Amino acid sequence: MTTPEGTRGSGDPPVFDTAFRDDLHRLFVWRRDVRGFRRAPLPEGALERLLGLASLSPSVGLSEPWRFVIVESETARGAVRASFKACNADALKTQTDERASIYARLKLAGLDDAPCQFAVFTDHATVQGHGLGRATMPETVDYSAVMAIHTIWLAARAEGLGLGWVSILDPGRIAEILDVPPGWTFIGYFCLGYPSGDHRTPELEREGWDARATPATRILTR
Amino acid sequence: MTTPEGTRGSGDPPVFDTAFRDDLHRLFVWRRDVRGFRRAPLPEGALERLLGLASLSPSVGLSEPWRFVIVESETARGAVRASFKACNADALKTQTDERASIYARLKLAGLDDAPCQFAVFTDHATVQGHGLGRATMPETVDYSAVMAIHTIWLAARAEGLGLGWVSILDPGRIAEILDVPPGWTFIGYFCLGYPSGDHRTPELEREGWDARATPATRILTR
């Protein structure tokens, strides 16, 4: 599992030109949280390649605390799906009727169709990195894994693949289903595959769930 | 504050070619956590452009909970620097002597030189997104901001700019210094500027702090 440069020497620093930056911006614009998948399998080696790229992500104190659990067995997938359905039913109770109907209409998970599924955990007990940088903010361990997920998201979209993040789950139950080492922290469950459509705007925006804000409203100066 | 496509119509989905993907992989490979900065200012509008791109990041339930605080005043910067120094001194106490000397040698923060500095917070109380997707895992609010930070990191590197994440800080103290609305959660403090050097490997690896692991060792299958 190597990256395109994984086996090369150090080489000269790349210079990224305007054409690349424009395409990178398009990648940010067109990346989507995908809920609808075609059932076609991923190209051979695609997941391994994406996980290899993920390992290039920033991690606190070089701790690389991300742990990937590829979920292939029908038993495990069925149990995850059941946990999602139970949590989703609970979540619906807290929404008003009108919103609940929109909520229910949105296909919140590609769990039934996505050909590739994996969970991400972190290992806070890892000795790698010797604890550097995380004394006051241990949550930076989890943040490292989140950036690895975001790397997968972008790299997948650049290959025409879509990723969907399933967060309506019970973390303890998922750890139990996937029988991970004790102490691992559950970060998220992911569906990966060819999307059933390409969209420039988020599904939640298209469905009228909410609108995106003007970025300037998110900025203070001190 | 618009993205390159921010004012266009929906357009056709982009197709990313092999050349773009190779450059994207190079971006992942050469992105660094930068600690050494030149004092030269950023190009006009660069920060606003980067924060605009960050707003294209995934967010749980379309909540866009990220909040950016640009830190310009010398008083605020000095107070952040003092908090870092205090926390860093505490962190050093937990390291063995040999490691502590490496630790001290590493310039852990570009706080003295970085021309641009900002903090990122999240607003868990935001009504945007109507709570969707975060009932069982409220930490996904913070994860959304972390992906926005990662977007800035990548977009900055593509412009030849470096980002450094300062995590050795007391979150409560930073919120106090920056006088943010009550209830905001501190995610991280960031230095942005032209890096003093370009490197293919992390500074912590070059300095012998730790080595990176083989990605395959981070993967289980269930």
C-alpha cells in the first residue's frame, strides 16, 4: 500500500499552478455526503489506495491514531443497519412532524446499497507520538482521524467515488458489533461507492432541510 | 467572499483526470504542519478566500457549526503566546529528559513569526441543521469544524502557504482571551504564512521524534 510517491526519494517540492487550484476548488464544491449509491463494486485496490492516502493526513504529535475497520460480513453489516434504524427512530421523535416527514424521506444512509463500508476508530492509548501535543486537548486524537476521513472523502470524489458519513449510530454498540480492541473510540461509519447522481449542492439543501450560510457570518476579528 | 464557482449556475459535474489526481496526491504528501514561518504578509484577500473554501466542507446535518476568530491585536496574540508557554512547560514535565530536550528543540509554534493567526470554535447551540445527525454523537459538530480546518490546510498549501496547528493551549483560557460568545467550543489555534522551508516529511519525523507507521497496520477486516 503505497502512495504515488510512496517509494520515491524526497524530490523537489511541487509547485501547484492555477489550473490545479481551480480543480481543487471544484473538488471542494462538488464533494458530497452521498446517500444514494449504485451497487457496482469499487475498482480493484481502490479502498486500499484511499486508506493509504488517508495515512498522509495530519495527526497530533505524529501519532497516526486512526484505525480502519473494513466491514465485509453480512452479519456485521446487518447489525450496523439495525443499530442505525433504532437510533434513527429515536432521532425522529425529537423532530417536529413536518420536519420528521422530510427527515424520513431523506435517504439517510446508503447502508443497503453501498458496496464498500468501513468504520473509523481512534486508539487513544497508542504510544506513537509519545503523547506530544495532546496533553491539554486529548480530543485532538479524534480530530486526527477526522482529517484522515476528509482525505478519503476528497480523494474518493476525485476518482468519481462518493462517501457517505453515517453518524446516527450508538458508538458502544458499533464497537461491540465490530469487536474492536478495548478502549478504541468510535468516530464514524462510512459508505463508499459510485454515487447514483452528481450534485453541486448538498442533498439536505436540495430537499429544503436547511440553507447554507454566508461564510462571512462565521467570522469574528479580535 | 465567493469561491471560484460561487456565483455560477449549477454547471456540469467535473471529471477529474489522472493529472489532477496525481497532483492531489502530491498535495497530501507535501502538506505539512508548519512551525517555521517567514514574516512576509499573506497576499491580499488570501485568508478570506481560504475561509470561503472552508465553508464548502462537510458539516453534520448541514449545520456549518464552524466559527473563525481572526486574531490581529498584539494584546490577544501575546496572551495566546503566554498560554502556550505555560501549557508547554507543563507538557515538558511529563516527558523524559531525552525526549524533553528534543521536544524543547522543536519549534512547536510559529506564534512569534506567523503573519496570520486565527482560532476555530464550534457553536453547538446553532439552530442551523435542526440537530440532524448529531443526536447520538454531538461530537460530530466539532468534527465538522475539523474538516473545515483540513480544507484550509490543503487549499493553503496549494497556494504555497503553510498552516500550523497549535494544540498545546488551555481551551477555556483561549475562549476568555478572544472573548467569544458563551458556549462556543474551542477546536484549535492556527498559524498561517509562507513556510520557511518545504519538506516532504514531517518535522517530527525529521527530528527523530517518531516514525510513521505502515498504513496496513491500521486496518482490520470484519
